[in-house]
Amino acid sequence: MSVEDTYLLNIRTLPIGESEGEYLITKELFDKFNNTDIISANVDCKVKIDRTDRIISLFFSFRGVISVLCDRCLEPLNLNIMAKDVLYMKLGDENIQENEEDNVVYLHEREMKFDLSQFLYESVLSQKPFRCVHGEVGEGECNAEMIERIEKQNVETSNNYLSDNNNKELDPRWEALKKIDNL
């Protein structure tokens, strides 16, 4: 089954009232959107569906793990995902205009299927912290060898910067500004 088919919601077969569904979010979903930050993913998504004649309410619950590279040592880092989200689908036969509401999708009532992949992708990805570092957001510790290399490089860079600046004459314009500061 292709990624496109995996996350399709068949609107026509949804019964009026409550029902449930389940999706497994894997690396293939992130590959579909050309996301190279996610190394692997195993996130269970349970969805409670409440359908009336004109509105379909989808209540999502996400639980699982995604793997990314640590921003400090570049070793794999597992991030636990636990989140909830909601999506509303409004069905109608009138002209459907551009949607400016968050988590609301307007569909023509003749629509047969709806692809949830974009919504699921964004919901899981929004749980990824901006900065992913071992010990801060994930389990484990950074690779000690890589940390040692980084510290060594930082010392060398710092020493080079200091030696370069000590050998340069100060621009006369800065001298004039220093005099203003002393007033």
C-alpha cells in the first residue's frame, strides 16, 4: 500500500455517529514530504470520529517515538511524542471558498475520500523541539568523542581570533568613538 493510500479517510463509508480509526505514522510519511530531519518514526495515532450530516469531527491522539540527529553531537536521538489534535471537516454543496480557519477543512459533499497525510505530518512534526540535544529533550548522553572534538575546535578558533586581533591596529574611527564613550 502506498503512502497516499495509507492515510486516506473514506468519507462515504463513515457512519453517522461515533467511530474510531487508527494509523501508524512511519518514516515513509516524512519521506513523502522530503523531510530529512526524521531518521525513523513509529507513532501510533488513534482517531475518534464523530460524524453528523454536515460536520465530521476528528479527535487525534498521538503516542510514539521519532528519531532525529542530536544538534550537538550528531548521534541519533529518540524523542517521545505524546500529543492531541483535532480536525473539523465541514461538508457542503455551495461554492467552497478558501479556508482561513485553523483545523477546519471545507469539502464538497460529493468528496469521496480525504488525504490525512499532510495533517498527520504537521501534527507530529510540531511536537519536535526546535533544539534537539541529548539530556535536554531526549534520553542518553552526547557522544563523548564528538564533544571533545568540538571543545578542541572551539579553543583553537578562539585562540586564532585572539591572536589575529592582537596583531591588528585599531581603526582610527573606533578611537574617535571610544573618546565619545568616555565623556
